[in-house]
Amino acid sequence: MTGRWILLALTIGSLASVGMAQTPVKGNVWSNLDVQLYGFIKADAAYDDSKVTPGNYAAWVESENGSPSSSFGATRNDNEFNMTMKETRFGFKLKVPQVGKYAFSGQMEWDLFGENGRDNESKAELQTRHAFITVKDVDTGWSLLAGQTWDVVAPLNPRTLNYTVLWYAGNYGYRRPQIRLHKSYDLGNGQAFSVTGAVARTIGSANLPVNQDDTGADKGYPMFQGRVAWTFPLINGLDTTVGASGHFGEEEYDTTGSPTQDATVKTWSTCLDVTMPVCETLSFKGELYRGSNLSEMLGGIGHGVGYATVSSKAGPEEIHNYGGWVAAAINPANAWNYNVGYGFSKNDQSDLDSATFADTNAKTKASVMRLENSSVFANAICDINKHASYGIEVSRWLTKYSSASDADGKAWRAQLSLILKN
């Protein structure tokens, strides 16, 4: 009797194990994907001896008119101390199993600068930086990108602790939705040539006395961007890259009047970029550009479109701008690395003179128009280990204004950063 119960128990147990083996077990939602998580936590503390915009980072210096009752600008030497963790960044990269000759991947990334207002310093909001899919033909090398990522034009950035990497002060190019094609060609002898083209969303807005609701989309066709680059060995056999890029798009403003008329405003740029390593511990890079209506690409010192009142060109009018930057990176064989650089941006005086309003990200009146903006910076960054680093940066900012009644803004900025990364 006992033997039969034992046999029955073994039989039931074996049947149960077979049933369990055939029952599908839920796995991780990413079980079929290669997922790479990345990011860092960054704490910044900065002192400015004059008022910069917006404060957590420096874009330009407010006009120092020296009067607390002034309706714009700031009092002279109105110093500030800011602390933030909003540059903290996180994201993930995805690789999908290859389908035939096509390799799929994607990336999403956020930081905490979703709202720059000073009323939420302890309640930061998410800002989407990247969200795109890439498809690569492994046989031909052509790749297609669809989604939001960096502009094709002006692809380089200096290494700064300041969040803006000389945006508005000689560096331009931001992130936007786009569809991009890219191909790189091996020319032999260590040389390569690449070509990139994209159709992208034209983003436009302005503080103008006209009806404007997404003026870029209102035009009815996208922005076009392109870049070609040549890489070749130069000094000490190290690869130097020279690139040429540009973009063109238009915005449509529905002006007031009877009947209502549409005004078209162009946005365009041309840019030359160079990356040149000298040796294993020293390298240079920089960009030089010219264009118009660049505010939504973080150029033009925040000015893109003005409303001209002179009879020769009444209505919305693009503001022309040129600038550039150069930076050197020194990376000795120890825990320290150093970066120094300079950038400048200048708007066309006649464009500003004829405009009564200009678009701006400043918290002061839009009628205060920035003519020139420049910055010199130097930083030292120490890697404590592969996951933690700290750095200090000192920069000098000078912002000139188009009206003689608007005093220049001058500021020294000292910034301390602590970074923890995965």
C-alpha cells in the first residue's frame, strides 16, 4: 500500500513538473533587446558678480543701467549666487535584433531643464533631449534616423561646465525633430568622407505685434539641413576633420490688416567646423558661421525676427548674425583635464535699429536688443575615479546692446560642479 502511494506521488509530481515546464513564464519586457542605461547626476554652484540670464547657467549679461527703478536691465554689479542640479541627465540606448541587412537602434534622453523659471528650483521638470530611431543598411553603410536629436549643422561643442556650451555666444545648433540620412566613405590612406542630409521641423516664434502660432509649421514645408566632412591624418598622423554645413527654412507670419497678408521670413546659415588634434594630450576645435533668424537654434544672442517699422521693409524681418568659437582641450596622462576657449556672436546693427520688437528668451523687455555677446572660459576637471569627478570653471562675459542708452553688461562667473556618472 505504501509503495503504491509513493508511486502515485511520484507520478503526480512528474506530471506537475511537465505542466510547469510547458507554462510560459513572463520575462522582462526588454528581454529581447540590448538596453544600455546611462546618465549622470550633476550639482552646480555658481557666483556671478553681475546679473546673467537666466542664472543657473549663463547665456548673456543683462544691461547694467545702474537704476533699480529701470524698466529693463539690471542694476550695476547686481551679483547673484545660484545652485542647481537641473543638468542631471539620464537615458537609455536600445539595440534591436538585426532584420536581414538592417540594424535597428534607438535612444531616449532627458534632463531636468524642462522649465527655466525661478519658481520651481526645487521641483525640476523633465526636458526631452533625444528620442529617435536609427536604421542602418549594414551592406551599404547608409543610415536613416527619424526622431529628435541634434541639428546637422554646427555639430561641435566645447567642453564647459556651464550648461550652454557657448550657445548665444558663438556656438549655435540645437535639437529638433527630423528625418536624416548619413553615409561615410572610406577613401583609403586613413581618409574618409561623409555626407549628411536632413529634413527637419522649422520651429519659429517671435514677440511681434502679429498673429504667430507655430510660424515654422505654418509655412507648409520643412527645414533642410546638410553637412559634408573630410577626415584625414595631419599632425603626428592624428585624424583632423573639416566640415561644412548649412540650413535653409522659412516661417510664415499672418500679419494684421484688411485683408490679412502673409509675411515670409527666412532662416538660414552656413558653418565651417574643424577638429584638429595636435598630440595625444592637446587638441583644438572650433566653428565659424553666418546666418539669419537663428534664435531657435540658440544663435543670434536670442534674437531671430524683428518687426521693422521703416517704410523700406515694414513687417517681420529676420535679424542677421555671425560668430564663432575656438577651444583647446589639454588631457595630460593623469586625473586632470583642462579646457580653455573663446566665443563671440554679433547681430546686424541696422536690423536691430529698424525693429521695434525682437524675439528673446530674456526675462526683461524684448525691446532691449543685444548687439554683441562674447565669453572667455577656462576650466579644470578632475576624475576622482571612473564614476565621479569635480571641476571649477571661470568665465568672463561681455554683452553689448544696440542702443547707446543701454549700458553694456559685464560679468565674471565662477562655477563649481560635482558629477556622479554610471
